[in-house]
Amino acid sequence: MATRKSQALNCSAGVDAVMSILNEDVCVVLRKVLSAEQVTTMNAEIGGPMSKIAPGSLQSDPNVQDFHGIHTKRLTNLVTHSKVFRGYLLDHDLLHGVCERVFRRDSGDYWMNTAQVIDIGPGNKTQPLHRDLMQFPIFARPGPDAPEATTNFFVALTQFTEVNRGTRCIPGIHRDPDMWDTRTPEETVAAEMDAGDIFLFSGKLVHGGGANRTENFVRRGIVVSVQYCCLTPEEAYHLIVEKELVKTMPKRTQKMIAFRSVFLAVRNRQ
């Protein structure tokens, strides 16, 4: 049976509508989260730092190199580089509304694991399929009913289409009993987006970056990984973000980068 396409909603649809699809498919495209002006501004903010980064991986392991991509650039510390990101995206009501639903009952609070700008250049091969929860493999052991370890908001800053082989995924894959099984590339479909859209997906979703077969088009997106607050973030924000800059940020943004307290779930066991 053919894999169905990712469903899409306008970002104004509200948390209930988003969660209805997310619970069914573990992924959904959110339309027009960023305006055209915000996309232009973010690309300008990112352009300088990104130009200083060489493509490829710093790791010697060939498997890691394939995963990172030989024609792929990754920029971290986005909180410092982009005012739109820290002042708007990380304080967005829909983002926090979704995270409250995903994490609050089982885990309590949440914060950001990492935010990376990813440029996938021409000639980059298909990224191996994977589930992001495997960053914390203990969450794979209970199978499909395990609590969410991580949820991702992938922000498109260019078009992502079937033609340019944007992010590939298998909607509904979270029902598989074996979280280590990542199926086959032939089962994937493209998460098609315009610049300003967000691909929201669970850590249980099987996905991977598609091969960039264009001659001169660079796909650019931002992966914003949010996780259970008992898990250590990949980025050590206390060491890389200036405290004076943190003071200018909205309170919810400060919490996302661990400059405010988080609270675990308190549940009645009776």
C-alpha cells in the first residue's frame, strides 16, 4: 500500500486541530508560520555565519559522515544569530501549545535540545532513514507506547518539494512495534513546504533528508528539537549565549534555553 502524504494545516487552525493529526500521523505541515518578510530577515541574519562554515562532517567515522552529508552545512547557536528566531519562533503560542500537549502529562516540562540551520547543497546524497528518539535509545525499548522523548519543528527557509527531494518521511510509522526498524526509502514521501512553513514531527517518525539532485539549488531549513526537560540538551546554551542577550529575551525563550526553572510532572498514582 502506498504511503499517504503528510497532512497540512494553516498555522491558525489551533492546537486541537494540529494535535489531532499529529496523534494520527506523528507529523503535520503547518502553513505560513513565518511571513515572507520574516523568512527574508532570517536568511539575512544567518547568511554571514553560514558563509564561514565548510560543508561536511568533522567526524572521521564514514557512517557519521554519510549521516551529516558531505555537501551539508550546519549552523548552531541560532539563538545568538537570529532575533526573529529568539524573539518570535521560540516564543510562538502554537509551538508552546503543542509542547504542552506532548510533554506535560508524562514528563512535565520541556526545553530545547538544539536548533540547527541545515543547508543541503547540490550533489548531497540521501540521508539514512532514522528516528530522532534514537538519540535517547532507552525510549525505543517500550515500543510505540513510550512517552515522547523529543519533538521537532523543522522550519523551511526555502521550498521543499518532491522535485528537489526535500525531507522524506513515512507518516503513521509510530505504530510499528519495533522502533529500530526504519523501513525502506521506497516507502517515503516528501514533506512538501513553502518557505515559512514548519514540518512538525514526533521523535518516533522515520525520516531523512532527500538527495539534492539539482545543479545549483541549496535547500535550507532549521531543525528545532524540543525534548523532555530531564534530558540534557545537545547545545550548552549557558556557555555560548551571552547573559546580557538572554535578559532581552521573552520568558518562554529563556526557559527553552535553560535560563529559567523547569518543573517535572506531578501525577496522582492512586
